[in-house]
Amino acid sequence: MITINDLTFTYRRANTPTFEHFSWQVQRGERWAILGPSGCGKTTLLYLIAGLRLPTSGEVLIDGHPLSRPRPQSGLILQEYGLLPWATVRENVTLGLRIRAFYGSDGVHAPRNAPPPTDVMPWLRRLGLENLADKYPSQLSGGQRQRTAIARTLVLHPDLLLMDEPFSSLDAITRADLQNLTLELCTEHHLTLFLVTHTIEEAAIIGQKILLLGKPPNRQPRIVENPQAGAPGFRNSPAYNAMCRHLRQQLEAL
């Protein structure tokens, strides 16, 4: 689904590129966690895949097409939720549908074969928000706000879900609940997932494949296979603890 060819990216005025001649491939339906220390380029890579940043050289291709702008089939969920404070939960969730209805299926703001707008209530029920539909973000907990952001994204039927440390500000119980929900939704809708995280334990839970980034420049992908991620009971298994130890060792060796 995604091919990154010989990508170099350097921030303006930076002496060192974040990525240099970096190549990487991702197949449709895979779940990836992107893990590394602060400043290693995790969010930069996510924004390159989202089309919010463009390579200094090289290219990012999705389904064989070079990426030159954000694509309407990609969904992005940020740490700060991005909810409109003056809009209710229902209004926030329908925002993308309203924008698509305004522009039509132009291939830029919506896929050319975009399905017609649908009732958002099934998504609100699926994410436990039905009784909060008329509440405002200020009346919600952090977990409820993040569920609203997830509903707003998934109602648009993306095939690629990009998440930038979406659970980092939540308490441990809520974080685990939303991690499990994300795994369920990816399976149900066959989503390709990229989750940026700085937490080893979260990477081990979510990522079937884990991309490790180190001090820039990143020149080649360092990939840890984690096929048991998402399996029932994995979170409490010896295999999970072993994976966390392995990831910690790999990061310390970068």
C-alpha cells in the first residue's frame, strides 16, 4: 500500500536531515507502531505519510500514486483531539461529512467514489457516545474526547489510520480500553494503522510490526516483528513482557 523510495527530509535551517535516503514498504491491513525517543522523527514520518509534509527528495507513494497532498482516504487522529469547542459531540463527528457534502466527490476533499453521508448514530453507539451526543467537549473526559475524535475519523471510512500519540495524556485504564478498541476497529474495518508512540508497552500491544527510529539521520528502517500483538490475553502474557524487554534493548542499542 505504501512505498517510501529514497526519501530525504530536512527541516529548514537544520544541519542534519531527519531522514536520509530512507526506503520502506507497508502492506495493506498491517498495524505498525513507530517507536523512538523524542526528536527522532516519529511525527515527521507520520506527517509525510499523511501528505502534510513533503520530502526534500525522494517520494512517498500510496497505492502506486505519488503523494503530493493529504489524501481523503487517510484519517489522522492527534493527541490534542482537535475537537471544535463550540460544537456538540454529534456536530464534531459529522464535521467531515459536512465538508465532503460541500465539496462533493472531487477526489481532493473526498474520494471520487465516496459513499453517501450516513447517520453518525451507529458510530456513536459503537464508541459508547450515544448518551453524550449533545454534550460539548468541555463536558467530556479525556477518553470521551478521544472516542469522539475516533468516531469523527472512522465515519469517513478511511483505509489508512494515522495516530499521533493519541492516548499519552490518558490514565492507564482508559488508555488500555482505547488501545483495545483501536485493535477491534482495525480488525473489523481492515484498516492499515500507524501509531506513533514513545511508550514501549503501547508499541508492543498495538504493533504487529514496530519501526524503531533513532537519532537522526535515519537511513534504514529497523523493524521488529510482533505477530502476537492484538491476540487475546497477550497483554498479560510472558510473550508480551519478553517483547517489551526486547524493544527496550533495541532502543538502548540505537
